[in-house]
Amino acid sequence: MRNANDELREYNCSEQYHRYQFGLVLTDGALELFRRYSCFWFLDIIGSYQSHKKVKGEEFQSWVLKKTGESKAVVTCGDGNTEILSQSIPFTDFEPDEATVWVEYDGEHFVVLLPSEH
């Protein structure tokens, strides 16, 4: 199983933050994930759910993109203990089998980061 996080493990801190829509801020590693695998649509899913009643106000979120077939996937969000929601993706050309990003509230922004950057 090919995990995008394994291929980005050199990202263990961030030198700068990058503003994104939906009020999100990205670390260097998270930005590289979305750039390298052309999956800004995954980030847009994360952003679009920030105002959803099940996610809004969650200070810690774990987002997982996991392929479920040749060109299908599922995106799930959890709070660290339980799964909050999931969305099926009917088509994707995402190359790895899986990727995980975390969203953490730093008191001012919701920061999207790789687990290795925590």
C-alpha cells in the first residue's frame, strides 16, 4: 500500500504558512501534498466541511483520503476518537493509496498540516 505521508516524511516542521480559501492555513508539507499529487480537490472538500454542523468548531480533525478501488476513494473526517463523516469519491486519479492530513485550531486559524509536522 502506497501512503503519500511516507513519501513526505521529510516534512517535520514548517518554515511558513500559506493562506488558502475557507479561512484555512497550510503548512509547507500540506501544500506539497496537494501540489505533488494534484489533489487540491481534497483540500476543497476539507474546506467546504468547515461550516458543517458535525465539523464546525472541532479544534482537531483528522482527514483521510483512501482509495477504495482503481479510481474510487473515500474521504473521512474524525475528531481523534470517532469518525464524524465520510464522503465517497466516484472518480479520482490520486496516485497513492492513502493520505492523511490534520486540521488543528491554533487559536486564530485552522491549520492544515501533515501528522509528521505536529
